Amino acid sequence: MARAKPNRGFELGGVEVAPGTQQTIQLDVAQLYTHTPLTIPVEVLNGRLEGPVLLISAAIHGDELNGVEVVRQILSLVEPAKLKGTLVAVPVVNVFGFIQKSRYLPDRRDLNRSFPGSQKGSIAARLAHQFFSQVVTRCSHIIDLHTAAVYRTNLPQLRANLDDPESSAMAQAFGAPVVINASTRDGSLRAEAQAKGIPVLTFEGGEALRFDSGAINMAIKGCIRVMRSLGMLPSRRRSRSDTMAVARSTSWVRAEQDGIIRSQVALGSKVKKGAVLAKIAAPLGHGEFTLLAPKEGIVIGQHTLPLVNEGDALFHLAYFEQQHADEAMAQIDSLFDEDPGPGIIYDVDEPGLT
Ligand SMILES: [Zn+2]
């Protein structure tokens, strides 16, 4: 194998990060009514040797907090002196939403529908433009961390374009319990970065405004495994299986009447066709309706609020070929084995990094 070349300085927002060092850069994006500048904090770890430039971003939706903790822990594990290539870590992209504990921006736009943005648009378009032009397009690989929206929770899962070999290899290395070969939505970071030829993994895990230890630990280990597979960190002997639990398709099961819902299945459960997913009834218990699984699948997303309107999306089911279903269930079991419980976060211990 050819020996790696020494790295060059990495310039961002007018700051040059020398090889083998790390720096916090405050990227100017806008200003508040008070004319106080609003900045996105970006941590750049520039390795001593040349290699990929990996962006790990979180909180593009300002209320999705698991990724913020994922980035914090990854930064505590990785040292620039031992890194090949460059890690660009952005724990909070949507700083406005983060302050407001909101998914959106003050112009009520969704940042993840606003890429690549524009210099002359409203605040979402401008923030998207700054982040996309100054950070995203400088990176060779991206992992973007999300959670479900409020009142919903997601089993740790990846969305990626598996028809792209590089994205597929990253997804394989990440090792999430479920992988969805998902099409992209216009204006999302993944769609617009992929259009520029940059492979992107979107991680989804847990719910908004909460810390979910299982999803956080899974994402930290996944990101480190991707960095090892890209050669940015020393590789370890593979102990993981080579199969990916790729879902054949997914669908939402919706409420067929209004009422109070009592869920009968947990996230990560495997359900047979016709299994009872939930019971929905009026507050006095009248008119109980039983919601059934349309096909055999695994519950990868779930409504958490017990109050539902007819038509609300309640259970996200993923459907698999048998072999992939077994792989997914094995990973889901190990995920729950390691989960210390609601709200309790422990720091991931990754030997060989420090
Ligand atoms: Zn999100």
C-alpha cells in the first residue's frame, strides 16, 4: 500500500487548521435582531496525514438532540495526531431551532428542505447556503444525524443510496440494525450533497427533545466504524457479519379512528401479519378499535403520544427478506442488551483510539 502523504492545512471561515491540530471555528451565518452575530460552532480535527474529509453533522432539525451528544463523545475519542484525513464535526447546524427547541427556523422553514440554499433568500435559505458552500462541499463523506420528530421515536436506522457503492460501503461499515435504501427529498442535505457526488449516510434514532442512550451509543460506534473503514482511524479485526439488514420496503400504519391509543408492541418488535399493534378507544372506553399489522415486519418507528386523530401515522414498519430480518433482529437484541435505560447516558469506550 502506498504510504500516506503528509496532510495540508484545512482552511475554514478564514481560519487555517494546521495538520495534527484541532480548532473550534465559529462560522458566521446570520445575526439576531440585536445585531449580535449568530455563528455555527464547527470543530475541525485535521490529521497529520492526508485522507478523507468526513463531516459529521447534527441538529439540522434544532430539536433533534441525540446527534449533539454523539458528536461530543466522538470528539472526546478522536485525536488529530492519530487521525488520517480531516474530521469536521458540527453538533448544532440549526442554531436558531436549537435555541428555540424547535425543528424549524424563525421563518418557519425546514432547513433540511432548504439546501443548497441561496444568498438572497430568507433565513433558512441563507443558513443553508452558508453551511452548504462553506462546509458541505468541502467534505468527501458525510454522516448526518437525526431523530424522529416530536411525539415519535425511531429505532436506530440508516437511510442511504445503496446503489452508490461508496454510500453502500459506509452503510455496511456503520452497522445499523436497519438500513433503508431510501430516495431523497428535494432540498435535503443528503439529496443536494449526493447531487455533488458526496456519499451521505442519514442516521435516524430516538425522538426529538430526548436523549436515547441506545441510539446515541449505536451512532457513536457506527461513526467510528465508518472512520475505521475509510482508513481515518486504525482498523480493527472484523468481528461483524458482512450482511446488512436492508429493508425491502417500509410503510406507515395509520390510525383508522380518533381516540386514546394503547400500543401493544414496542420499538424493534417483529410482528406477524394480523398481529395487534394497538387498541384505540374513546376516553370512556367506547368503540374500541384494534389496529393490525398489514404484513410481517419490524417496528422501526412509533408514535409516542397516546392521543391520535384518524389518519395519524402510528407505526413505521420495515419489511425484509428472511435473512435480512434475522440479521436485523440479532442487532436489535444486542442494541437493547447494551441500553442502560431511559435518560442514562454513558460514554462509549473505544479501545485503540487514544
Ligand atoms: Zn431530522
